[in-house]
Amino acid sequence: MARLDVTETFHGITFPGHLHTQDSLQSALRFPFQDTDILIVSYPKSGTTWMQEIVTLICNRGDPHVCQTVPNWTRAPWLEQHYCAMVLEKYPLNPRVITTHLPQHLLEPALQGSKAKVIYVSRNPKDVVVSYYHFCKMAKFFPDPGSFQDFLNQFLDGRSYYGSWFDHVKGWTRQTETMSNLLHITYEEMSLDPHCAVEKISAFLQRPLVEEELNSCLKHSSFSSMKNNTMVNCTLISPEIMDHSKGCFMRKGELGNWKSLFTDEQNQHFESVFSSRMQDCSLKFVWDVPHENRICNKEGNPN
Ligand code: PPS
């Protein structure tokens, strides 16, 4: 299944045809979730792979064996991608860890009444768009991204693959008010205080860890460990699909890397689109909170 030049449009959103078909997208909407499932949800480039690693490590009490021997797309397959059903059948997981980039409104019917635990990861959209831009240069299943200005315009207009960042974040975070089985965590929280973040995730999954296990989770989910882990750094993907000469999947792993690419004008325009598109979102994000100002309580929740 190459289909590198194919784009699937589904419910008005575009998806790379290399990984998605109309059937696979349709099946995702009818997916029979089990109450024991863990669903990782994110807009692309928001920390998906990092969360897959943390969840896998928590489920294995810090033991890195699975992380180091099973590719992330097998141990936490993307629900909407064509191989998902095959993977779930061939490699029974306990618990099942499933990943998705789909927007909330499309998955709502399938999740209705389910007690599956949902973890939503968001990230500063300026860092998302920069990470996404670099990724599109290396992933041959995306069209050439062209100039950063064009790519940014598409992102702000909601024309990117996987749809609008604004709709995605608003759709899923709105659910935090009503769904007790949904945890929203940001890439920034994970980066500024990984210990606190892993504690928070393990508490949410009701899989408490002793200090040694928690430290092992931290060690093996660090950027440097993951950059060298072939099970997550995309180097297993053939050069026909991903041009590794054009960059690394584990690229920078930084907060505020957008500053390397945005001009002042682009930043101002971004801010103005952001305030207008997010005015109906009551959520306060922690993107720019300095480390020394972040405090954790005993349960691992940020105060
Ligand atoms: S994807 O393609 O949607 O699955 O990408 P995703 O995994 O969501 O995002 C990739 C970015 O996450 C960074 N990353 C990390 N940052 C810090 N620590 C760890 N452990 C980590 N793992 C992945 C990765 O480097 C990409 O961000 P950028 O800014 O491009 O470096």
C-alpha cells in the first residue's frame, strides 16, 4: 500500500491516502471500544509518540522491553489507519492502547457510553505548525509543503491534513467538562515537569507506580532515549516513504522552537487568528509558564 500521492477526503477533512482509506476511516467511526481501552488522542505533532511511550511504560511498570522491541504503530495503532484492525487481531494487547488524530465530533458516537480512558494531548500550536512543516518535508505521503508562509496559511485556515487545529482542540477539550474518563494534558506540562506528568497519567490510568518504576518511565521516555529508539524514531520506515536525509522525526523536542521560523509579522497574524478562533474556549493553556512557577501537589496535579 503506497498510495503516496493519494489524498482521502472524509467528512470534509483531508487524510494521507498512504495510511488511510475510506473504509479504514469509516471503520474508525464504528469502532467497538472496550471499557478497558486506553485511547491517546492528539492533533498531529502534539506529542503523540511521546504519550504512546509513556503509556506503554506505565502499563509495563517502567519495564522498557516492549518499548524497545515493538514499534509504536503495533503497540498503540492509529484507529483510523488501514492496518489497525489487522494489528489488533494479530497482536492482542492488554490493555489495548489505541491512538487517533480524529476530531471529537467524528468519534463521539463510538465513544458514547464507553468507559475507555481517553488522554488528550495538546501543544502550543506555533510549535505544532513548525514541527508539522518539517515533518511534511520528510514524509513522502504528504504533498511538498512549499514555503512556510503557505503552510502556515493552510494551518490557520484549517486546510491542513487532519483538519483544523482549532476545531480539534476545542472539540476534545470541551469534553473535559463532561467526561470524567478524559484527561487533558499538554506537551508543555510534560516537558516542564515530566515527573509530575507521568504521576498524573499513571493516577488517571489507575496504575500507580513506585518511585523506581516512575524513574524508569522517565528515563525511557526522555527525548534522548526516544531519539535513539528505532521503535519510535521512524528510522524503520523505508526511504521510499520517508526521506531521512531531509530531517529526523525526533527533531528538536523543544518548547518555543517556533521562534526559529516565525517572522514577527507571522507571529502577529497568528496571535490575531488565535484570539478570534479561541474566544469561545475557556481553557487556559500553560504554554509560556516558566518552570519555577509550576508547582505540583502530592497527587501529581499541577496547582
Ligand atoms: S505524529 O507524527 O503526529 O505522531 O507526531 P507527534 O509524535 O505528535 O509529535 C512529534 C513531535 O514530538 C516531539 N517528541 C518529543 N519531545 C520531547 N520529548 C520527547 N520524549 C518527545 N518525543 C517526541 C518530536 O521531537 C516532535 O517535535 P519537534 O518539535 O518536531 O521536535
